[in-house]
Amino acid sequence: MKTKEKYSVVKKLLTGKNEILFNLFYLISDDKNALFITDNKSYIIGKSRKAPSAWLFVNDNLTENVETEIVQVISKILVETPELIINGESTRVTEILDKVSEKMNVSYAVKMPMNVYACNECVSVEPKGKMIAPSRKYVENIARLIRQMVFDSENIDIGEKSAYEWAKARKHADNIFLWKDENIVALAMIAHKTDKYARINTVVTDREYRGKGYAKMLIATLTNQLLNQGVVPILYADANNQASNAVYQKVGYTYQGKITEFRFNNKV
């Protein structure tokens, strides 16, 4: 299926807030090597070939036969990806995951509940410092921030070398934004952008400068820039991280719904 055809399916099935909740399907659609399975009327399953994370959307018109089809598809993916992560609305997908679990004799558990936000009007924030683009001189700062972000979110230390290589490869990236107030204190990225939405992620403030409002300043500035471009900024936030949720709400982001990450735990 070509990208244009995938976009057509996504726009057809993801109406209202679902277009925001399941915005990742646009990113998946752009990847010609990604897995994209749909019946064109009641469900979409999408997954990058390299990543363990898949997305599952199902609507209210799911028949028993279609549910069985989805269970078979996920079971097949699970054989190829034993540590598979499924992202979806908990109330809609748990019954499906229960059947996969029983069929494949594996267990699964909630990895992370995520609040989904969108912003149509940004609250004014008094800046202390300014937003700047990355460059060669800030590679070490970017590496430090990304290493902290991965450890905070995944409890994994990617190491100084890996963090540096990641930062070096993105020293001129046009989707990375830094906040500078004498020093580089925060970072955010635009993960994907369509003609309607821009999804922000990888928001992190250096541990030495947390609690000073820098993340709010960066997100507010970036949000205003995107709104001025005519796109709606959206983002996903760990529902258990009260501090980050509070930052987004103070900037003007409003709650759209919840997506839950489920991880299968045992090898098939």
C-alpha cells in the first residue's frame, strides 16, 4: 500500500479526537517499510519494522470475525517481536490482547499510560533566555540532555558514547530546539509534522536546572511558532508524571484522551 493510500485510510477511520490520539499512524504511513494492516473500515495496525512498538486502532463496529483476524495478526507479529509493545485505547484493546495472551501463552502488562494533549491557543509565558537551533558547538549539551531523558523515561543509561553519536548526527537537525539561558538548559523535538498537526516529543530539562520553568518557556515558544505556521501542536505525556503534565496544561494544552502502552513480557 502506497503512502497516499495509507493516509486515505487513516483520515477515513480516524475521525474527531482519534486523529490526535492516533496521530502516530501518519508517521508510520510515511515509512514505506513499515507494517500497515487494515480492513479499511474498522481497524488499523501499524508498526515500524525495526521498532518493538506497534499501534492498534479499533472502532465501535468490530465484528467477532474481524477481532479474530486482529488476534491472528498480532500473534504473528509477536513471534517476530517477542518484546512487542502495543499502543491503543485500553477499553478497546484489552480484550484483544487477552485473546493474544491466551493463544500465544504469554503475559502482558501496562508499560505506560499516556495523556494526549493538543493546543489551539498558547498561554503567554515570560521567557528567561531564548530558543535556539542546534549546532556543532552544542553537541555535548544535546548528548547530556538526551542521556538524561532516556534514563528518566526508560531507566536505561545509553552511555556517553552513544549519546554523543546521537547528538553529533543531529547537530544541524531542523526538528530539534534548545533553550539557552547562559547555558543550554532544555531540549524538545518535533517528531513528525503533517499539514494539520505537529507532534512534539523528547522534552527534557537538564537536571541541574529543573524547577526553574525552562521546559515551560521552551514549549510555549515552540508551540507559538507552530500555531503561527497554521498547525496544531500535540504531544503525549506519561500520565504518572505530574510535573510534565502540569507544564503542558499551564502552557495551554488541553486533554484529548488517553493511550496506553502494553508490553508483552515473555518470549514466544
